[in-house]
Amino acid sequence: MSVRAETSNQELSDKLVYVGRCAKVVKGGRRFSFAAIVVTGDGKGKVGLGLGKATEVMDAKEKAVKVARKNMVKIPLRDGRTLHHDITATFCSGNIVMRSAPAGTGIIAGGPVRALLEVLGIKDVVAKSVGTTNPHNMIKAALKALIEIKSPRFIAEKRSKKIGEIVSRRDRQQKDTQE
């Protein structure tokens, strides 16, 4: 359950994930333009993704940062360090699998997904991207997966149960898989 987050510019970190160059052939030669993908986060569960295009790299990055800060969402984290449950998502041909991990594991993820998880504030997670190496699709699949995460409180309210029932079941399942 993600909620669109109110953004204040304090303590937000930006990471440039990808810069792509495009060439348009005109009568006088080639005209270049740049596209930048930026992820922004506060390290406490808020994250945003932005794409900016311009004729200069810095202008494209600034546009992407502005879009990312405008489109921030709140992701519920478990103990402020990992995911509440395992999740998979698909965007175009990009598939991603994310699994919560015990404390001390670190971020085991590649490329753009690692940058997204770092600015989000996740410290322990295992993520695998399958099907594409395109940063656009990888990062959008990862963000789609994160948005689908539900907190135990939300699940308990929806099922008319107590949070303890939901959490104890989750902990029991994780204990069984580790053995």
C-alpha cells in the first residue's frame, strides 16, 4: 500500500541512474539530445522516479530530479531496513523478484535497482532482474513491485484480523524456509 508522499526538499538524495544520448541527423550534421533517469529518496521509505530530456546532460538531469521529487511515493518498510514480504513484478519485458533478507545481508541487487533501493532506505534485500538489461524497464518494474507492498497493518485491517496473527505467520514461514 503506497501513498503519494508530501515532499519537502530537506534530506532528499538524488542518484543518476542512466544517461542516454540520441542523435537526430539534420542537413548540417547530427543534433544530439540526452535523456536522464534519476531516483530520489529520503532514506526513510519515500522514493520517486524521474525522466528528463534536454539538449544538455545537466539540463536533462535537473528536469529528471524535478519530476522525481514531484512523483514521490511512500513505501512501507519492515523495521526501516527491509521489505515486509517477497514480491515480483513485470514492466514490459523486465521482470524483477525482490525478497526480504535478514539483518546484515546488505543490498544484493544490480545496476539501477540497487540505486533505487539505496535512496529508498532499504538496507537488507535480495533482488534479481530477469528478462532485460534496459534501465528504463528494470527500474519501473522495481518501483511497480515496491508500490504493491502491503504493510501488516493494512493486511490485518483488510482481513479483519489482528496484526499479531499476520506477523507471526510471516515469521513462521521465513523460519521454515531458512531451515
